[in-house]
Amino acid sequence: MDNRAIGVFDSGLGGLTAVRRLHEIMPDENIIYFGDTGRVPYGTRGRDTIIKYTRQDIRFLLERDLKAIVVACNTASAAALDTVRGEFDVPIFGTVEPSCEKARQVTKNGRIGVIGTAATVRSDIFVRSLRALDSALTVTTRACPLFVPLVENGRVARGDVVIETVVREYLQPMKDAGVDTLVLGCTHYPLLHDVIADFMGAGVTLVDSGAEAANAVRRAVTPAAHTHGQTQYFVSDDPDSFTQLARLFLQEDVTERAALVDIAAY
Amino acid sequence: MDNRAIGVFDSGLGGLTAVRRLHEIMPDENIIYFGDTGRVPYGTRGRDTIIKYTRQDIRFLLERDLKAIVVACNTASAAALDTVRGEFDVPIFGTVEPSCEKARQVTKNGRIGVIGTAATVRSDIFVRSLRALDSALTVTTRACPLFVPLVENGRVARGDVVIETVVREYLQPMKDAGVDTLVLGCTHYPLLHDVIADFMGAGVTLVDSGAEAANAVRRAVTPAAHTHGQTQYFVSDDPDSFTQLARLFLQEDVTERAALVDIAAY
């Protein structure tokens, strides 16, 4: 048994969709969450900046004694993890590999779509990882830069002409490519599950990358001996605005207050 | 005559709409522009974070010998300028006062609307400044949090159902309030001039806050003795992605390469 906590970070609060999954499948674990709300979003930034921010996020979490770190941010996983993983003496789980493995398991026609931020798609790592698993897979990728601000402004409901128009524009190429599996390669996108599923149709399976990262951690780490783990939240901008948005992603009430971190000092 | 440069900063590249105005009305001035592209946007962040970032932006610019600084960011002007202005020994021009003076000059019915980011509207400074000029003015404010990401994704054209739907939602209360003057209290918004003007109708005057800040500088500073000033650009994220977006806001080709700044070190 291993009672050390699991560290989780994201550029903002989207990574809480991975925490939600950890709460479901590993309820006994202690979790330390850091959301870089003072510098969110990462997905529009250049690679060097994403690498620098990812290093700082990991250094902050490693002030605690952790048994694993989850990069619950596809942008950081895609653009930075290969570069920084070897610099730290802790197992680090990203979203890319487990999502690709899941997509390969569920596809029947071998045509997989991947959507994410501009930086995630530019990194091309989902294409390389899927091809490494099976060189016969056909992979279609598409950056969806308006999805994050639309989710953060609550534009997620069926019948909203704004989100439905943007979903149609971004995902028509996925339909045209005949994908039967679509990786939601950003931890904000599970909140768009219904409108995306409606547009893509019943024959397309959606893969939740944050949930797959959580599943990978469960398969790999030694569980805690105690029961009823606790989650501590840290952010780099106003902790008071954390609670409201956190509820959106966790789908549960948040009673814990987040603590403020000066992340640029790490 | 005073040949020292004018410093201009913004959370990102929206402030280039103010530089565009400076190029028009003060073509002989040297300009140093800093865009905090590594931490953009400011408008969604808490007040303490905006104050911290604003201080760092000013400290960076003051490494040069400047005759004035323009805060070409309504969020920083609204949330931070009153706090930090007295800490620095240089004239600092924000967007709020000159925009309010202009709005008061042009309104005929005394009903003025102000739109901006969440942080700008929360600060309530436009309301206080307008009331200080004339306590009989009726002021209606509205945060428009989707305008910045929509502009940055090029959703600015007439006929785009996404921007037209969002404009209608955000600005219907302005129409209902009967405003005859609308302050575009964010330096991204001039790119939405046409769709906003179409919706508000010919009887409503739009006030460009970045241009008004530039006008205020011209009225106050001693001009340069040389002719044909030069503009240097600095950013805190990938300089290579600067040129393309800069063209959007400057409405002119940008041949200068931007230089990278580690702004968190200031």
C-alpha cells in the first residue's frame, strides 16, 4: 500500500474532469490539484512557453511527496511531456498514450478523429502515437480553438445556435472522413459531450482523454491503505472564483477553498 | 522637443489598435510596444493578478527612457491603474478617462453604454468616471467575455451567425436602455466595429477607447524633433506567431520581428 497523494495539474480547471474520474474509480486516494488559472489557456501559446509552464507546474506539485503526477491537460501532455518527463523522478501520466490506446481498442473501421487545442494539434503527437500502435489507422485531426472559451462561458447546451454552429464547422471534416471514434483531446471537451454526440451520430464513440489518463493511473499505481481520500486545490489566480467554475467540471459541490500559488516562482 | 520613446503595453495584441492610431496622429514618434502574449487574456482574471501583471509590464517598459506610457488595455486601465500609477515616475495614460470624456462630449441624450471584459465591468470605474464628469449621465455596462476569443479567431465579419448571435445577446440591453453612445471598452473591439454598428444602428456613436488613449497622449506630450519614428515590438510568447495576428490589429504589414521577454522576471 502507498498512502502518498496523486498530483494532478491542468492549465486551468478543465483537468477537474480527470479528478472527477479519479474520485469515481479511486475514492480512497488523496489528490493534490493545481490549476494554472493565472496563465490559462495554454492551447493558444507557443511550444517553449508551454514547456516552461509545465516544468513549473510539476516543480510546484513535487514539493509534496507524490506517488504519481497526472498531466490532465492535453496541451501540456502533447507539447511538453516528452521533453520534461525525464527531468523528474516520479511517474508522470499524460493524456495522449491512454487515449490513443482506448481509441485503437474501440475503433472498428480504423478511422479515428482527434480534436484539441491549436498547440495539441500542431504537436502532431496523437497522429504519431496512434500510428505507432497500428500503422494502418487513418487519423484525422482538427484544432477547435473556440471550444474552450465557449465551454468557460457556459455555451454547452443543445439548442444553442452558437455552440451548434461551431461544432458543425469544426466536426464536419470528421464526419466527411468517416471516423467511428473521436478523441476529445482537451479536458474541457467532455462538457460538450451531448452536442458533439448529437452531431457525430450514434455510430461514433467519444473517448474522454482526462478519464483515460485517470484509468491509466489506476492500472499503474499502488493504492492507498486509508479510506476516503481528500482533495486539496491550488490555483494561480483568485481562489474565490474557483468554486463556481469547479462545480461545472467536477459535477459535484466543492466545499474546499483553493489556495493561491505564485507559480512563476517555481 | 523630446525624442524619448512612448511605451505602450497590452495583455496581448489588441493594444495594437492604439499603436495604429499613434502611427496616424504622431508618425514621428518612436514607440516601444509590449504585448503580454504569454499571459493573455487579463480580462478573465482576478484584480490582484491584473495588478501584479500590470506592474511587471510597466517595469519592463521603464528599462528604456520613456516620456510616457500608454496602458492600451482596458482591463489593466480599469482594474490596476489607480493602484499602480503613483508607484512610477513617468506619465501613464489609460483608456478610461479619455474614453469617458469623449463619450460625454458626443452623447446627446445622456445615456451611455460601456462594454468590456468581465474584469473591466466588475471594476465599475467607467461608471464612476462618467458620473464624476456629469452626475446626470445614465450609464449601462455589460461584460462581453466571448468577444475577445471570437475576434482572435477571426469571427468579425458581417453575416457570420456566431458573432451576430453573440452581438445581439450582449448588446440588446444597450438598445433597450436607449444609449446613443457606446464605449468599446476593450482594444479588441474595434475589429467588431461593423457588426456592432449594424446592430446598434446609425443613431449610436461608437467610442474607440484605444484611439482615445492615443489622442490623450498627443494632447499631453512634447513631440519628437526627428521625423519618421520607429516601432519596436516585444512579446512574452513565441515571437514567430506575432506577425500574423499583429497585421489584423494594425491593419498594416509588420516587417519588424518581435523580441521575446521573460516578463515574470520583472
